[in-house]
Amino acid sequence: MSGRYQHQRGLVWFRSDLRVHDNMALYRAVESCHEVAGVFIACPQTWQSHDEGDNLVAFRLACLRELQAALGERNIPLYFLELKRFEQVPQAMAQIVSKLQASAVYANAEYPLNERRRDQSVRQALREMEVAIEFTSDRTLVPPGAIKTNSGEAYKVFTPFKRAFIAQCGGADFSPLPAPRKRAAADWPGWLQIEGKDNLRQTIPATVKGYRAMPLEQGRLLGWQPGEKAARKRLKGFEERIHAYADERDFPGIDGTSKLSPYLSSGALSVRQCAQLALACNRGRWTGGRAGVDCWLGELIWREFYTHLLVAFPRLCKHQPFKLETEGVRWSADEQAFRRWCRGETGVPIVDAAMLQLQQSGWMHNRLRMVVASFLTKNLLIDWRWGERYFMNLLIDGDFAANNGGWQWAASTGTDAAPYFRVFNPYSQSEKFDRRGEFIRHYLPALQKLSDKQVHQPPPMAGYPAPICDVKETRKRAIEAFAALKK
Ligand code: FAD
């Protein structure tokens, strides 16, 4: 072993950080170990504990295949293992480490509760074998827990969190780390037996048990190109559009947002890479610079905020409301209405078009996520957890923290949720943000011929299903349901 290395052999345990550039754990491993291999452990809980569905799994497996190729070019093999349960991970990890004769493991921390528990058990198992394990903070710009109020507590409201974040990180260096250089080839086995029957292989399967295999069409999944190269290209392309972000981001008919969420969620892209690009456009400033850039950086801080909240308030991981008193809301259990919402058959065009966007592309514009979430939880008064779960099953960018945060915000059960009496009117949202109905017509061609005015609220003779509810009356009902909590 060369004197410059601390360990002869080290393993990088990849999870939601599927990239070679700016990957803290990978960087630490190549700095500290003479020989490096990667491992990815898939088990239903890796995705299913949070109900992540076929789209997300297929996207991540495709990202993994690209990661394997990129690592292969650097003589770093990537092993894949499928297990049934998280509980098996510590023992499997112990076997992998021992059979591959590694003395150190490197991983980037994951923050949902089940993942933290799993990592704690792996740490314990490896400690007993005297194998070093290092969890690095890589998913956020600042480790969760590092931004506190003066009294040492976690922030519960976004705006003061943002202020504190900028005060603390304003001058911080978020320069991304380089990808590892090509290393000398090492003698790693092609495959190994782990847990008796589960093989540790160097092939990434097309799918895993319990999920549909979804073939890529021209390298794309539902229109999305998986992998790190596509992520970097998309980020670079956004540089030209970032200045228009503040003006365009609310209009679903315009390609006004970055559409980087699937890459950030899978870790094909790091948040530091995003921050660095934006800060470079803003002379290093988080605020007080160009409006579009300030605004986009603000969204990256929302992402930080929701991830920080998960760690500070573990009950969120158990799908409990942040505002515990809202547990008392008497949600409707109208399954038929829920199904109509899921299928995009509510009779409210903007809601239906948005739900079709989700079905067809595995993604939904942020403005529409707020509109459909408000419609489900306020107008239909259906439990936000039904929507949260449905989203997670379809979103290609499913992220536990952002999804939970978004749903609780819309349902007024969350941290700094809008007051419960502020209920989105889907028709005015539609008129304001899809003024000429271009987005609606794209997903609902049956409404093609309606005027720009009628397309938002088709008249009965247009043949479109009647609205599932009266938005004014149901708004009142929702307000009463929340007001009843105070009595
Ligand atoms: P941009 O507007 O370009 O923003 C850049 C990045 O900032 C995003 O990729 C994302 O990582 C982050 N970001 C932006 N807005 C938010 C936000 N409100 N909260 C947290 N992070 C944000 N985002 C997810 O990544 N995964 C989810 O599962 C998810 N579920 C949501 C559910 C609801 C009900 C709502 C209201 C929002 C949800 N969001 C979720 C947040 C937001 O809608 C998406 O991040 C955004 O639409 C992604 O598109 P973009 O990459 O073009 O975003």
C-alpha cells in the first residue's frame, strides 16, 4: 500500500447520490484508500418505505447504470445487491466488507428516519468488526441541524430560516469537488454470495422485485434522460434561462423552471453544483443580485429548509402533521372523489390537466402541485397523506422532505403553512397562470376549441364533466373544519 493512503481497500456505499462529480463520500474514499469499489443495496424500503413508485425506481436504476459506466472508466467497480428488508442491510454490509476485505466504508448521509436508523445499525455492525465508517453531509448545502435560532432551536418558519442561512453561509465556498481520476486496475471479484442466496453482482438489473420494468425510449424515461451527464447538461442549459426565472416560473405553459428536481432527488446532480452556478451569475450573492437568480437560490433554500425540518422533527417521517392539533381535522374518506382527482377527472380543467401531466411525465409544475394539493385537501377535504402518497407513487423526482413539506404547506398542517382560510381558487389560479389556456389544451385536447375564457371553466354544453364540487361552498366547509379545531 502506498504511504499516502490510510486504507488499502475502501467501499463507497451509494444511495441517493448517483454521480461521480462532487460526491463527498466518493471523494473521501479515493483520497483515503488505495483501492476503491462502490456498492448499491436495493430493497423495497430503499424506495417503498416512502411509497416511491415505478417511475422513480426505473429512473434511479438507469442513473445507476450510467454511474457504473462512469466509475468503470476510472477502474472503480460498482456492485449491486438486492435485499428484502432494511433490517438485513447491516449484516449484508458486514459480509460485503469482510468478503471484499475492505477496512473502510464511506457514505453520504440520508435524512429520513428509517434511513437514519438503518445507517446507525450499519455503523454498529461495522464498529464491532473494527471497520471504519464515515457518513458525510452532502445532500444539503449545510448539514441539517447547523442552522439554529439564538436559543439553539430549529427554525420552524421559512423566512427567518432563510435569513439565518444567508447570514451563516453568505460567504461560504460551495465549489464542487472533482470527479476521481482513473485509478490503477485492482483485482476485485466479479460477484460474491451474500446472505447465502443473494448475489452481489456487477450488473444493474432492468428492474427490482415489486416494480415494473420500464423500457427507456431513445434513452429517455417518460421524456427524462436519466443520469449525471444529462443532469449537468440541463444545469448548464438553465444558466441561460435563470435570469427569466422570477418572471416565468409560475406559468406551467412555459419552460420557465430548471426541471432539475429528478436529478437533485436521485443525486445525479448535487445542490452545490446548482448553488455554484447560480452564485456565479449573481457575483456570489444569495440576495440583492439579479431577480431571477435570487429567486432560484431561494428555492434551493426551501429544499434545505424541508430537509432540516425532517431531522429536527422526526414525527414528520411518520407522516404526522407538523401542527399536531390538525390531527383533529375531520377529513373526508370519499374514495370515489379521490380516484377522480387521481385520474384527472374532477371537471376542473386546470386540476385535471395537472394530474395528467403527472401521469404522463412523472413530474408536475410547482404552481400546479400547489393547486391540486389545495384542491384535494381543502375543496375535497381529503387527508393530505392520501395525496402525499399518490404523488410519491408517480413522481420521478419524489423526495420525502420536499413532498411532505409541500403537502403540509398546502393542507395548512405544516410549519409556516399559509393560514387555513387562504384556500386557492383553482379557476382564478388557472386564469392567472395559464391565461390563454395553452397548458390546459395541451393535456385536454377536448377543450381545444373553447375560447380562452371558457377553457378555464367549460360551460355545461361543452361536454366536459361537471365539476366534482362547488369551489366556493367547499372552501367554506374547509374553513369551518379548521376553525372547529379552535373550539
Ligand atoms: P425549480 O423551480 O427550478 O427549483 C430548483 C430546485 O429547488 C428544485 O429542483 C428543487 O430541488 C428545489 N425546490 C424548488 N421548490 C421547492 C420547494 N417548494 N420545496 C423544496 N424544494 C424545492 N420537490 C421535489 O423535489 N420532490 C417532491 O417530491 C416534491 N413534491 C412536492 C409536492 C407538493 C404538494 C408541492 C407543493 C411541492 C413539491 N415539490 C417537490 C417542490 C417543487 O414543486 C419541485 O421541487 C419543483 O416543482 C421541481 O421543479 P424544478 O426542478 O423545475 O424546480
